[in-house]
Amino acid sequence: MPEETKTATLQIGGESYELPVHSPTAGPDVIDIRKLYGQAGVFTYDPGFTSTAACDSTITYIDGEAGVLLHRGYPIGQLAERSHYLEVCYLLLYGELPAAKELEDFENLVTRHTMLHEQMQYFFRGFRRDAHPMAIMVGVVGAMAAFYHDSTDISDPHQREVASIRLIAKMPTIAAMAYKYSIGQPFVYPRNDLDYAANFLHMCFSVPAERYEVSPVLARAMDRIFTLHADHEQNASTSTVRLASSSGANPFACIAAGIACLWGPAHGGANQACLEMLREIGTVDKIPEYIARAKDKDDPFRLMGFGHRVYKNFDPRATVMKESADEVLELLGIEDNPTLQVAKELEKQALDDPYFAEKKLFPNVDFYSGIILEAMGFPTSMFTPIFALARTVGWISQWKEQLADPQLRIGRPRQLYLGETERDYVDIENR
């Protein structure tokens, strides 16, 4: 916790209360209200926690007004352009960029933990064939606690480390197996000679009957998707992981809780919603009609994938993702795909329209990631599982940071109670 630099005075009736104010290294000051209830007998009211800091953290910083996203101080644009996902994983987990030998050892460690316990295949086969991959991931990740007993003691730093590596390493295998199961194809085992992103594509798209060569362009685009989604500060799913962790739950249960939260369409399903919107538009000639609808405040239609709830200027991740989208579309030569034609023309017309510029409704990371995943051949049902795969390292980093915090207490939000006051029970014959 940063040192107090000043105080704020709160007046309630005729009483005044001095509250400590903490100054962060970046961002707004924070009023410390931990002793407010004890001193004044009142709670604060903040639905959605939009003005409440529930923790202090050194991992990720976002300035939505300026379009800034930093991981351990490094801009996301630099990391996406010059780094790769596993190096970013190391940075998030340990706080600094690794030296060459440290990175090599970390990559080898992750690579050699990608296989799942063979009996876990029975979990997949217990689901219906049409089960959503996210439902499978929630169940399988939670079930890992039943197989890896040597990494569930959260009081043991070594076991926390083992659990962290296992989750990062096995999540691509779990996501790929969920996909394979949903389309009725056999599971494909990971290969230690492939890098993280290429291995995921191999497990998703190869079949035993023929060899699958992973395109370096597609692997690089996949790696960038992972990198750009690795962490995003105290969002809904991260806060869910932290809240579950505060009770002392095992790491696999905490990450399963994060996956369940991410499943919501208001959180991890944004790129899926974007693709569904593009399919609704259907053809290029209908774009002007839908743009006009998006401008009409009385029309419920909204352009999905434009603007961002956090970023009020531009999404710093979108520039890099657009580059990857262009590279993937050029490589695959799928200009005749109607959905992708609509996406490219919609992007062009929206960026040329002064209305969207004035409202700062620029294409965000979800718009471009959806285009890339669609072009690669992923169904929309796999978009959120891929997001969960990428975000796992962020959840784990936040989980580890929280467990090392001496101020850790079980999460227990308060409420503004508006129900009935105490009343007597009435026997059923008298109601």
C-alpha cells in the first residue's frame, strides 16, 4: 500500500471524518475508506464498483481516456510488436522481462507441461456433443484439482508456482480438445517441437490422417491475439478470480470461476457479437443502412466492435491487431468471403464518417480479433475459449499477487438493503 500523502474530510450530519488518501504511481488518488464503517457506521454505495479500488496492484495499468495499456510499465503496442506471448507471460508473472536463459528455461518448462492427464479425456466424453466449449472448459479446469493434488496448497509457494505453470501450459490443450470434441474429431496431442501458438493451431486443425503445416503468419497472428488479451487490470473476470481466491479456494477453482465470468456476452463474448453483427448485415450494399441505424439514437442497433467501455479515445491493442488481420486475409486470399468483405468495407466507411470520429468510435481489438479467428476457420463458439486461454496468465498473475499481499482478507461486499424490516411469521391458514 502506498504511503498516505494527504487526507480527505467527509462530513455526515454534524460530524467530520478524516480519511487517508493514497497516491498511486499512475492514475487517480484513492480515498481509503476501510475504517469508515467502524468510525461513522456507514457504507459507501457503488454498483458495479466503478469508483472503488478493491486492491492495489503492480501488474497492469490502464488509462482509458488516453488509450494507454501498460504491463509492468511496458506499453502493449511494444510488447505485441517486439515480444511474444510466453515472454509476456514471464513479465506478468515475475515483474520483469526475462534474460535469454530465463526465457529459454521458462518456455521449456511450459512446453513440457502441455499434456493432460490421460484420464481427463473421460471428462470431455461426458459432455453432450453439442456442448458449448466454454461449458467444457469450466468443468475440465475445475476438475484439475481432482488430478493435480500436488499444486492445490495455496500456502506453499512452490505449489503455487507449479499450479501457475500447469494452467498456462495446459489451457491450450484443454481449449483445443473442447473444440475437437464439439466437431466430432479425435483429440490431437501437443508437440514439443512447436511454439505455444503454433502448437495450439496444430491441436485444433490437424487430424491423424494427414500432416498439418502451421503457417508462420497464422501462428504469429494467434500469438498476438494471446498477447493482446493477456491481462486487462481489474475487469469482471479478474475480480471474480480474486474474490474466489480470497476464500482460500484452490487455483483451479479460481480460474474456472474466471472462465465462467468471461463467458458472459458483456465481457468475453464481444468478438463473437461482432461477427454475428457482420453476418446480420450480410452484404456490402447494406452497410450504409446499418451505419444510419447506428447513428439513430432511437434505434437499438449498435455497431459491435467499435468503441470500448474502458478506452474513451482508441483501443491501443487495435492497431497491432489490424496489422495481423490484414496479413492473415492476404495470406489466406479469402476476399470472396462475404462476412470478411462486409468487415473490411464497414471498417472503411466508419473510419471515413465524421460521426464516428467525433464520438471516438474506432474499431477495437474485438473487431479485428473476430475477423482473424473467422478467417482461420474457428467457429464463433471458440472465440471466448481462446480469450480465456489468453487471459489465464493474467488471472494467475493477479491470483499470485493477491496471495502474497499481507492485507488479504476474504471479499465481503456490503449492500444497501431495501427489503422489508423485521416482521412476524404468519401461519398458513391465516394468510
